[in-house]
Amino acid sequence: MATPTPTPRRTPVFSAAVGAGPVSPYRVSTTLPSHLADWQLPPEWRWGGEGVWTEFRHYQEVVDALGRSLSLVTAPDAAHHEWLAAEARALAHRGHPSVPTTYHYWSSYQANHRGPGYLRRWIGGETVGGRLRRLGGEDVPYVLQVARSVGSTLAYLHDAGATHGAVSLEAAWVNPTGRLFMLGWQWALPRADIPFGLAPDRAFMPAPPEWINREWEPTPATDQWQLAASCFAMLVGEYPAAGAMPPLALVRPGIPTGIAANIDRALSANPDDRFPTVSAFLRALDRGVASRTVILGHDESVPGGVPEGEEARLRWATADDYEVIAALGSGTFGSVWRVRDLTLEREVALKMLHPHVARDDQSVARFRREARLAAQLAHPSIVPIYDWDGRGDVVWYTMELAEGGSVAELIKRDGPRSFAEVTLAIAAILDGLAAAHAVGIVHRDLKPENILIDRYRRWRITDFGIANVSGVDRSSGTGTPAFSSPEQLLGEPQTAAADCFAVAAIVVFVLTGHPPFGDADGAQILARELAGSFTAEGYPEPLASWLRRGLNPDPDKRFADAGEMLAEWRTISDATLARDGRRSFWKRLLGNPAERDAFITRRG
């Protein structure tokens, strides 16, 4: 079926070799492709602004009537429509966490000019290969995390009598919370369902020894080899050459001997010398981590009482209720973890105070107040709080998991956004903030890191850790300098106008990639703020006027609260978008309650 590979070779992962061509099979586009030009979406649906081309498939973002970003998967070549239908049927019966949920299949129907294509969840983030090219090589724990996620997917397929056939670091997508999804499902089908002569492009995946000078013939053994080759590439920087591979311990000294030996075995040229199953390979990898510690969840299981290390302490404290999956981030006062609620069988985010902070009663009281404040603000643009608990000096609360990461991560990963892209998202944040201001709560630490993006690309406010309730702690100077108002940096009383200053600064950051007054120390930022150094030069009117008012050093000359700021934002958004020939969002939103409750930005 496939063009034979004449000799063993290594495929670069981190960077393309000279003349080697692209290292990723995905190409992002911002225009609607010609094969979708005549489609008519259902009422109150709309096209998203992003599409992705890959091998024989196109993924187009669509936003449904509930405001959810979904992926419309189509086959641009009409000759491949039966192939696409077989893919959709197969995916509809898959039930694994790393398999994207398939919602609906649209058959060809001329009356509404729609189909064929199927809808699944839109996956934000990047491929594992893209992450490695961006960040460089990963450590052993991350390699094991990816191996477990990909390996469990392959084991699930093999148990059902299927194979994947195109396992690589480009087929594994990881979202900002670390959750991994597998793609390339057009190849995970019986050979009879794949058009004759077609096979995955070997430029984007490692090819096992069985395929040297032969056609593509996927088996559970080749899936295992490709998984091991992907682990090898994460550790070394390139895929191994089939049949001509040095021992991993020689090219990556320092990794545990057991792990290196097990990856080498899975990469054996003879399939009979590999592990009998992918599951056996994963178990061997886990046994190869000599330093791995399992916390059983009972005090008596840990000699001397509470274990050392933040993750070990968390596992000890929550083992009866939560499974700790991965760390999401860490700050001055605490850390955030992705965990699975064992009672309700759902993944949530768990925020835990650092041990040294949890020993301070005032810090614990403020932490509890943060959870209580956020819990009482029931609003679509505020991350909901689920529960509060503690054990010993391990204190935590759980909240909804924002699978799209933070706005800070979005800008760092994908760069500045256009005004049209973020218009609705900023409105959503202002609407949620207005709800807080209406009950006398001032956030006081708004910044891109504290605006999270959920699976439907909604922007949502979190971290009310230093929020001010009317009459409580009104003059603290805490906060993040790059997005703090002058009165906050001076330690003076703060009103809702301080949050308005932060929102304006966030808008500048989102549009340019940089805070309006730089990110130096607080004293330099304060001096620039008081000097009125922000001129809004280069911004179109009336956006420039809105930014100047929001960033005015005098709080009395800013917007009084988020409600007033939101009203003006809607006005300037209409004017700016109209100037660019775009349709007003607000007329559509006011007539559509579902979309009014789910302001969606195009990219997440």
C-alpha cells in the first residue's frame, strides 16, 4: 500500500533537518476551505475562525447554539467520503479518555447543503512533538506520563481487535492541563475501509523494522514499537532508526537502567523479542522506576507519619477521595493539581497551600475565604468551587478543571490575539467581574494567569485569594505588579476601579503579548503608571480611548466598576468591528440567551 522505505533512518523530532521538509503533518488555516464553502450550518451555529489540514482530513472549528467549540472533521476528497463514514462509525463506539468524544455524523443532504462530516470536541493545545520542539527534551516522569496515556489507548484498541498504525509524537495531542488525546483515527480502521494505496506518511512517524522495504502493515507489535520509539525520541531528540539502534543508555546516560532496558526491548528488531502486549510494556516501565513511591492513603503506611514532598503529602492526604494525576502549576502560596474525584468519577483541579504556608492560621483563613467568595459568585465567567477540606496541615479546595489552561499560556504558546478574536471573551470577563462588584467584592489580583479557559473556550476568572470584601483588608499592597493599579502598588485603599485597571492591562497584553508598563519590578512599573506613559499609540479609536481611560493613574477618572466598563466595551467593540466590516456581536447575543451565557473566543 505505502511507498517502501528503502533504508533505516532517523526522523528528527525537535527541528527539521536541512531539506527534510516539515516535521508536523498539521497546517493551520484561518480561511474556510472550498469544500465547506456551500455548507449551511444549523440555526444559531457559526463557523469558528480556525481550521487544521492534515493527511486526507480537515478539521474546522464550529460553534454550536450552546456556544461550544466543536471540530467538524471532513474529507476534502469526495472519493474518501466512505472512508470518513467508517472512521466516524468506529469512533462513535470508542470509550477511552484519550479518544475524542464523537457527537454526531452529518450525512450528505443536498436540501441543506451539509455533509458528510462528523463532530467531535475541539482539542486545544499542541502535539507532544510540537511541545518538545518548543520546550526541548523532557525528563523521565513526563515521558512516563505520555507513555501511560498513549499506551493505555493502544491497549484499549488491541483488546477490541484494532490497531492504530500511526503512533507518533504528532498523533498525541496534549492540552494545557496535561490531558492527552490521540488523533490519526483515519488509520485505525480495518484495511478494507482504507482506500487502496493509501498509508500514513512515514515522514511524520517512526517506521518499525517490519516495514523496511515493505508496505504499511500495522499490528499490535508495530504499535508497541512506535510507542517505544516515541519514548526514545522524547529522551534523545530523534526517532531511532529501525534495526540500527544503539542502546538507549548510551545516547541518554543517567536515566534509570530499568527504563532504558525496557524501551530497548520494545524496540527489538524481532517482534517476538518485544513484550507480549503493550500493557506488559507499561507495567515493565513502571517497575523500572526504582525511586517511585506509592502512598497508600493511611497514616500507618508512612513511617514517621506524614511523608515529605508536596506530591507525596497530597497523595497521603487525599488518597481516599482523589487520584492525583499531574501538577498544573505552582505559585507563591500554593500549587494546583489535576486530580480525579473518585466518588463522582470526574476530573477536577485541586488547589493546595504550600506546607509552610498552611502552618500559618491567617493564611489558612484567607485561603478558606477565597474558596467561600468564589463559591458564592455563581456566574458562567467565574470558575466554580466544588469543595473545601484538609487533613493535618494539608489544606485544599477543588474547582472545575479548565482544560484550556490560562490566558497567559495561550499568549505564550500562540502569540497575541486580534481584537475580533477576543471581543466576546473580554466581555465575558467583565460580565463576571461586574457580578462580583455588585456584591462588594474586588478581586485585586486579575492577571492573565488568573483567567482560565475551559473546554468550550470560555474565559473564566479564578483565584480570589486577595479579594477585598467591603470593609475588609482594604489597603494591602499585594498583587502582581505588571497588572496592578498605582493605588494597589502604593498600598492605598482600592475600589472596583483597581480591577478595571487590571482588565485594561490584560487587554493590552492579549493584543500585543506585553503588559502596558512592562514587567520589571514594582517600583519601575509604578513610576511608568504615575507618569502616564501609556499613550495607546497605534490602537484604533475608540479602543484607544477605552484603554486610556482604563489605565488612567487616577482611579476617579477610570471606569467606576466592571458594569460601566462592559457597557463601554460593547459600544467600542461595535464601532471597531463595524470599521473592519464585521457584524455586531451584541445584536446576535441579545437575541440568543444561550450564546449570551457563553461568550466564546475563537481560539483557546
